[in-house]
Amino acid sequence: MSDAPEAPRRSNAVLAAFSAVCLPLAAFGVALPVTLPEFYATHVGLELGVVATVFMAVRLIDITFDPFIGWAMDRTKTKFGRYRPWMALSTPILMLAAFMMFVVVQPGAGPVYLFAWLLVLYLGFSIGTLGQLGWAAVLAPQYDQRSRVYGWWQVFNIIGVILILILPTVVIQIGIGDYADGVRIMGWAILIALPVTIGLAFLAVPEPVNAGAQPHGGLGAYLELFKRKAVRKLLLADVVLGVAPGITGSLLFFFFGQIKGYDHTEASLFMLLYFVAGLIGAPFWAWLATKIGKDRALSVASLVFAAFYTGATLVPGGNFAVTAVAMFIAGLPYAAGLFLLRAMMADVGDEVRLETGVDRTGLMFSILSATTKVGHVVALIPYLILQWVGFQAVPPPGGNTDSALLILQVLFIALPGLLLASAALLLRNYPLTPARHDEIRRQLEAREA
């Protein structure tokens, strides 16, 4: 669909090596909203409200890191590249955080322990993810090729999620240990995978350098980006598309356990099927983006996601096979928002570079990262609501009250469905069309030649 100048087409091997870093990063990505809050509320023994408060407080602090990290990345110039040094820096930070939060934590650890190591984890995670997203943006500058790069990125993210979700269940099924042992092994898997995958990416993947003046301006440059209609639309869509699955992840074990009557292993399998479907569906959404544009493809995906998700959560409990099929179908549109929003933000970065002469890729991804984290903070509010209505993570004798269980169902079913559908409304009249981006790339190529 494009007649813009051709950029080098990266081989599948290069994209696989680049995307392999997603395996440990995605493990953190699913552990932070899904595994760790529930693990610290049940195994470690912290109250639901305490867990929610600590996670929300650290997230809010972490959001302030991102603009500074993005600004620093944009100003980085080394013989190793702009983004690779930052990814190297994130590796030991994440390894230490994984060791302390997954492996050595014991029942009775207090909120200070959780707060301190969660802050370290989020710092390393911000550096690693922003570095990889910025690297992806320069790896493929063209509209459709960028969809391909971020499509690979998302496929490996989902593979990482699937592998890490399987671990605790495998540990239990083959008799190595209980669920807590599975979480510790999850930590060891992350510790090993981090240096291996990042080292592979460094050896196999180039890092092109965008032409552009040295970035200037501090807070003003950051705020200037919010004046752009495309940026505002992407950020609002990112918030709602982050909150919806965040709520699903944080409440999934409670919903399927106390509402539908499934055990922890069965609920884990539902979540696994959901992510496997996302992996299978990702290439379709990448293809659709090349046919109708990324914004329209994401709008379609959001509406389909809302319909499939709501239908799956309304399936009656007691029939594992039917629920499994429903959760698989619900997950088919899952990946679309995650990779299309990032590819779209990279497109806006090209527009900014054309108009200002400055490459602000790192800063722009830091904004998107911040809104994603806002979504994750909001997604933990249901924990506070559930504690307020008397819901208990470990049910008391006789179970939770009917009113508490009703609130749980409303939070798990209705709220995510409405949020997903609202993304399509937010993306109406998105200004950066494929034709407009092709013209931007032509002008950039001409100027940089």
C-alpha cells in the first residue's frame, strides 16, 4: 500500500533474535499485575488492601522515572548504539529484583520489603522495555515494516507469558513442589533468560541511528508532545486498553475460583489458553493493519475483544471444556492493542522528527509507558473495592458474602468489557493515516540523503 522509499527488510532470524528479549521481560509483565499481587496476598500473607496500596504507590513513583529515562535515552550516543547500553544496564537490576521478589521471599515478609524490591524491579523493567521499544522503532522505519517488527515483538511477548504461566502448573503436576515453589522456579527462569536473550540480541541485531539534532528542552518538550492530537488519542486508548486486561489479570483467580468453582490450576489453564489465542491472533491483526491502517485495525480489534470477553465471562461454571473454548476465543484480539499502539507511537515519532529535526523516540515511548502504568495502577483499585465490601482472598468458613461476590462479578465482567469498547470511540478520526506517514517518510529520506 506504500510507495515510500524502501528501508532494509529485516530477516525473520534478526527479528526473532531481537524479540527473544521479550521472553523474560514478558514474564515480568505478567507477574507484576497477575502473579505477584495474588502471591503476596495469599502465600506471603499480606492483606489485599496492603498489596494494592503498595503496588499502586510504587507504580505512581515509577511513572515519574519514565520521562527521565526516555530523555536520557534520546541524549545517549555511544559506539554501541543509543538503546543497547540501557538494556545492558537493566539486566543486573532485573536479575537482582527477580531473586529477591520471587526466590528468597518468605511468608511474613512485610510491606516495606515488598515496596523496596518492587521499586527496584519497576526501575529495571522501565529501562529494559523502553530500550527495546526504542530499538524497535529505529530497526524498521516504514509504516508496514514497523507493524511487522512490533508484531514479532508481541508474538514473543505472548510466548514469554505462556512459558512463565506454564511453570507453576508444571511444578505442581509433576510433583516438584507446590504453587509457591512454582513461583520461585519462575524467578530462576527469569534470572537465567535475561542475560542469555539480551546477549543474543546484542550479537545478532543492528541498531541504526536516526539523523537529528541533539534533543533539547526538559519538561517543556515533554508537555509539547501532549498538544498533538495523535499522541492524546494513543495515550487515552492505551490507558483503557491497559486497565481492562489489568483488571482481568488481577481478579482472574478470585473470579474463577470463588464464582465459577475452578481450582488454581484450572484457572491458570484458562489464562494460558487466553494468551495462546493472543499469539495465534496476532498475525491477523498485523495483516489487517496493512490493509486498513493501524488505527482502524485497532478499533475493530477493540470492539471484537469487548464482545468476545464479555461472552466468555458469562459462560456458566462447571464445564471446564466449554469455559476453556470460550476463554480461547476471548483471547484472539488480545495482542492487537499491545503492538499496534507502539507501532503507531513510533509513526508519530517520525512526524515529530520531520517537524522539529529532533529524534524524541525515547521520550515518546516513555509517555506511552507512563500511561500503560497508569492503567495498571487503576486496575488495582478493584482490590481496594473488594476489601471495602468485605471480600477475602482466602475465603472464610462458609465463603465470602453474596454481595461481595456480586461486586467481584461486576468488576471482572462489566468493567473490562466497557473499557475495551471505549477504545474504538477514542480512536475515531485518528489523524496519522498510512498515506500521511508515507509522505513523512519520503520527506525524511530526502532530507537525510
